[in-house]
Amino acid sequence: MSRREAVWIGSLACVVALLLAVPFAPGVVRAASEGGGHEGGLISLDRSLIVQLINFVILLVILTRLLYRPFLAKMQERTEAIQKSLEEAQAARAEAARQQAENETRLRAAHAEAAAIRAQALKEAADEQRRLVEAARAEAQRLLDSARTQMDADVRRAREELRRDVGELAISVAEKLIRKSLRDEEHRRIVEDAIAKVGH
């Protein structure tokens, strides 16, 4: 409803209220027993009714200009302020919903990125573990081969030394046997001593 329509409706309501109030105004309603020449009438139309009607219209115009129009302006201003507040609240709600959706999207993206980083880290850790295990196996095999080679060399050297020692011992025993003519018991004792030396 526009402001002009509201003013016209307010004025019309005032006139209707005036018309309804006129019969009950003081000095207007007269009983039939009071006046001398008018019998049976409830309303006496004289000068005071016209003066009161003019006074009421003047009062109505003054009240309309001083109270009713500012009141309507204030109501319109308040309506506009409420409407503006509602629009701002709706805009804020829409913005909050947009930001929430954007935050949820960012959160999902961050979760996906974290999951991808975790999967990549696990894959890299598994690859590194496999590489280290293979390197450790290769190193263990190399050490084992080196130890076998060293052991084989040590065994060959020990055999050669043992052959040399046994040969020298046999030559020594033979020399002793040849130099002396020995009896069988002495001969056995020398051989047993040589064997005992070889055993150590």
C-alpha cells in the first residue's frame, strides 16, 4: 500500500468516526421533552453542530499533518529498515552457506591430498625397505662369499703347511731311523711321537 492510499484510508476512517460520533456529541442530542417547538426528534440541527463539525475537520487536518503523516513516514521507514535487515540476513545466510560449501570442498581436497601424500610416503617407504633388504642380502652374500674364499684359502694354506710339516717330520723320522738301528719298540715310539706332534 502506497503512502497516499494510506492517507486517504486514514482520512476516510476519521470521517466515518466523526459521523458515528456526531449523534452523541454534547449539546446535539436532545430529549423530546426539552425543547419547546420540536417534538419527537432525536437530533437538533443548529449552529453548534456545524461549528463542532468544522472544528472536528480542522482538528482532523491538523492531526493528519502533525501526527498521522509522520507516523506513516516512521512506519514506512521502519518497514524499509526491517526489509533491509531481512535482505541482509538472507545475504549473510547465503554467504555463510557458500563459505561452508567452499570450506567443505577445501576440506575434502585436503583429505584427498593428505591421503595421496600418505600413500606416496608408504610406497616410497616400502620401496626403500625393499632396496635396503636387497642391499643387505647382497652385502651378506658378498661377505659370505668373501668368508668362504678366505676359508678356502686358509684351508689350502693349512694343508700345504701340514704337508710340509708332515713331509719334514717324515724326513726327520726317516733320518733318525736310518742313523740308528732301532729295535721295533723304539721305532714304534718314534712314529707315535711324530704322529702326536702332527696331531697338535
